[in-house]
Amino acid sequence: MKKEKKEKQEKVHRKMDRGEIFVKVMAGILAIFMVAGTAISLIYALIQG
């Protein structure tokens, strides 16, 4: 009985891990876009100025 509960929890935990990894990857990509956008805007402003 206890093993069955543990197996069910592990299956749910695996799905949570995939979701957490996806969220972290997306957050990283968006952070890179934000930094790149800021850097490009700064460079553009310096060139135009």
C-alpha cells in the first residue's frame, strides 16, 4: 500500500519537474531578451546621440 502511494507521488513529481524546467528555461530566454533589448537600445542611443 505504501509503495503504491510512493509510486504515484513520484509520477506526479516527474510532471512537476518537467513543468518547473520549462518555466526556468522560458524565464532564462525572456531574461536574455530583456538584457539584449536594453543593450541594443543603449547602443542605438549612443550612436544617434
